[in-house]
Amino acid sequence: MTQHKLPPENPARFSAAARVGLPEALSPHWLRHAHASHALDNQAPIHLVKETLGHASIATTGKYLHVRPNNSSALALKV
């Protein structure tokens, strides 16, 4: 995937990021990664995230699943 960045001289890049407290060095890739990670962290179905991002393989989308030290599959069990 080609990473497209706003030109460094583009003031919109800095002002938009600054307004919402994001790093100035953000890129479309960073935004896609953040979207996928947050969607999956909030229980979005992985197939929906796959389709939203246009991934050909669920394995690609699966790379956005992160292990969290305080999470365990045992938390989903109703015992």
C-alpha cells in the first residue's frame, strides 16, 4: 500500500492534528491503523473491519488485534 502524506508545507496537516491533540506526524496509514485498532478493541466484528479497510484477507485485519495484559478470554466466560 502506498503511504500518502500531506506535504510538510501544508498547514492544514498541522492545524487539523493540533486541534484534536494528534501528533503532527500522522499519516493515512496511522489513521487506518488507529481506526482498525479502536474498532476491534470495541468489539467490532473482524469481518466488518476487514471490509471497511478493503483487506483481501482476514489475516491482514487480524494483525490489528492486540494482546492486552489485563485482558483474558476467561473474562468472557460466564462462570
